[in-house]
Amino acid sequence: PIALQNIITMSVGFADNIMVGSLGELSLSGVYVANQLQNLLHSLVLGLSTALAILGVQYWGKRDIHSINNLIGIALKFSIAAGLMFLLATLLFPTQILRMFSDEPQVIEEALKYLKVIRFSYVFFCITQILIASMRCVETVKVGMYLSIITFFVNVFLNWVFIFGNLGAPALGVRGAAVATLMARIIEVVLMILYIRFVDNKLNIRFRELIKTNYILLKDFFKYGFPVMFGDIFWGINLAVQSAIIGRLGSI
């Protein structure tokens, strides 16, 4: 279930690429360039999720729910901070960031259409992935898979609606793909929060517990989780650099 969930999560952006591909090479290149930030953020959040799991499963073995909730709060704070940092960077320097991955004005113009909408999905994505990781800590692994399947099909359906202008919606092209993904991410996080609040009976997470910070656990989080996080972050940077090199070869 965990492997399948990760594959489906990555497939959301892949679905955008496939459906936007029918609009032409420039549109496809623009979405590809804009999605490099999402891929980098995904690597960062994956590292945080793994760090959470490393410690969380140990406390689950002792049935120390309070410590697990504290760890979830720590991971959520860093994850949301990362999402906000990416959002702020794309709000302040969108063109400059995209130029790192391509030097073609037409490609950057298409990428901007996509980025101006998709950047608002970053924080929602970060919250969902940490909450899914928190469920893995307590042996509830299938919920992430089911949620990812729902998100994937919602995204594909909304792509069909907004990219091509079906069911009376305007044909938004590249921007429509971003709108569809943003809406799918919002639905995803709402469903995950509802599950944790009303269905899960293991963690009983409450907001007041998440905002507290246990500094001993924070130290352990960095001590045992940082090496894993660094590995995922550098792999994400590696892929981003590779994409920047490919971007200099021309539109695909």
C-alpha cells in the first residue's frame, strides 16, 4: 500500500503532463518546467515523513500516543514551513525561478500560467503527506493508498473539465490543469483531516497537541531523521539540476 500510494502521488503530476500534452509542445514543456518545484518539495516532504516514521513507530511500540502526536506536530511545522517557503518564493520571484530550468521565453510564459495557480497547492500537499505518514506510524497504511487513488481520479476528471472546457466550464488549457490539481489537493487534505478527526481511533489527534513542542523529541527528530532528510533533499536537488540541464536543450 505504501509503495502504491507513492506511485499514485507522483502520478498526479504525470497525469497533468499527459493531458496537457494534447495542447502542444510548448504547453507540455511549460508544465514540465513548473512541476520541478513540486518534485523538489515532494523530496523534502518525503524526507520529513520518513524521519517521522523512524521515531513514530518506536513510540507506537510502547503505545506512547502523546509522544507520537508531538512528533507529528514537529513534522507538520517543518512541512508547512517548507510549503510556505516555496509559495513565498514563487510569489516573489516566479520568473527568476523558472529561468533556472529553461531559457526559452515561450516555455517560461506557459510555465507561469501553471505556476501562478499550482503554487497554492504546496501547503495542502505538505499537510496531507505528513498526516498520511502519521497513520503509517500506527499501522494504518491503506488510508494513504485509498486517498491517493481518490485524488488521482478527481484530478484526471477535473483536468478533463478545465483543460478542455467540458461540462460547460471554460477551456483554460495549462491553467486548467493547475486549477484541477489545486482542487484535488484541497479535497485530499479535507478528506484526510475528516478521517483523522472522526474515523481514526488510535492517535486521537487534537490541534492543541500539535502546536506543542517537546524539545527532547525535537532533538531526536534531527538526530535520527536528518540523515534521511538530507538524502531525499539532495536526490531532489539532483533531479532539479538534471531538469535544468535538459531545459537548456530546448522545448520537448
